[in-house]
Amino acid sequence: MRRRVFAPLLGIVLVAPLVLAAGCSGGDDVEVTVRGRFGTRPEVSFPKGAPSAELAVKTLVEGDGEGEGARKGDLVVADYVGYRWSKDGNKLLANSYLAGVPGAFPTGRLVPGLDKALLGVRAGDRVVAKIPPSEGYGDTGDTQHQVGPDDSLVYVLDVRGVYGKTAHAQGRAQTLNDPKLPRVSGGGQGQAPQVTVPRVAAPKKLQVRTLIQGQGPVVAKGRLLALQYVGVFWRNGQVFDSSWRSRRPYAVTIGTGQVMKGWDQALVGQRVGSRLLLVVPPSLGYGKEGLAQAGIKGDDTLVFVVDLLGVH
């Protein structure tokens, strides 16, 4: 299987297997009972009969996250369980607690109801949402996610982190004066770094340099990593993709082959808050096949600047 660099490049959204819908226009009568502590799998009890047609969202636990809460375009990271519910009963469809890795929810790219449910959430919140079909998958349902046209959805989400479009590396700047490596400048709050590629032959081995040294947790294999990035061709210095350009952070499970080998090798073991320069040779990128839809050739060396925002 071809390894991906990151979702925006291929038009893939990494989110929970199901989506939900809820919003401030609904009430707070979610009808179900939720028990358990934040961060542990919740016990959800359903009443007899079919759910009502009203959408509802309720905050069960208020966290101490700072700021105004999630806005459209922010990345929300949350543990979650998801159920379908109809007159025929209920069934658990999604459970991130089992694998120990939360889901990544890029707001603004989800179904409208899920976007509404996540607006304003902060780290530490536990939210339950009850979603009628009209605000979920509609009249057709979604066979891929085992949701029928008459199924409502119930989700409980424990919000671990919220990352805004202006999130960036936080740490101590490091000096890099190597004429054989790209020069990186700028890249303040909400701004992409500028990358200038030297007019020399590209290195044949993976190069990793720390531009800003963060002091956060170490990135471990198999964890969900929230980040910002910009990718540039060595051959001409042109940007081929950027989370700053799309104005939304990104999340990936690192060290498991979900991304290119160069990213897995370079990012595991780094500290949150860091900004890194990566120079990835073709053998650790897309190999001889390249990636035509992104303009990546089989012999392309790729340059990335990556800000590590959080790990879960």
C-alpha cells in the first residue's frame, strides 16, 4: 500500500468512523443516561422505544481548557463512543477507548451537525449528542458506517485538545547555518514559514534539523500527532501543500505506516512544541512511482517544515 504524506494532499479527512449532528438550535434532552469519569469509556443507557426527532447536545463535564472554544476550521481531538438508535434498538458502532487512540475531527469538513456540536468545546469537556436522521446521514443512511435511514446517532466525546488555525511551534529558536540545506524564515502566528532551497544537489539520506526546540511531551510511536506543515519541492522550491495555506491543522497516527517512512522516522521521538526541517529522499517518500495528483515525481526529494502541536 502506498504511504500517504498527509490527508489534505490526497483529499482524505481523518475523523471518527461516524459523524454526528447537534447544535445550539436543539435542546439538551439527550434522552440517554451517561455514567463514568472523563477519559474512561462511558456507560450509556438507552430508554425503551424510539428516540425523539429533536436534536440535542449537552455538556456533562466542563473542562479547564483556555480560550473561546473550538471554531470552524479548528482541529478537535477527542475520545468517543458512537451508537445508532432506532425503534429496533441500539448498537455500538465506534469506540476509540478500545484502541487507546482518540479521533481527529477537522471542523468545517464534517457534516453540518457535527460541526455544530463541536463549536465551542474546550479540552476537558465531555459532551453527549443525540442526532436525528435529518441531521445525520439523512434519508439514505450510510451503509459503510452501518447507519440506516431511520437511525439516530448518539455520541459521547471526551475532548482532549483543540488546535486552532493559528497554532504554531512554541519553544527556543535554534541556529541552522548549513549552506547545503534549505533556509527557513518567518512562520509566526498563523503564517507559514518560507523555505528557500539551495542550488546544490539534494542529500541522498534523510535530514532532520530542529529549528525550534519544544519542551512538550515526546512523540511516541502509535500516538495521534497534531501538527502544522508546509511541503516544498527540492527541484524548484515550489510549495505543493501546506496546512497553513488550507488554514487548518492536521492530525496523523505516527510511526505506524500511515504516512511516508521519512515522516515516521523523523517525527517519532521529537518533542511537542518543536519546529522541524525535514529533507526526505524519494526512497523514504513516494519512491519511483511518485504521486501524480500532487505533481510529485519518482525522483523528487521533498522538503518539509513541521510544527508539532500536540500528541495524544
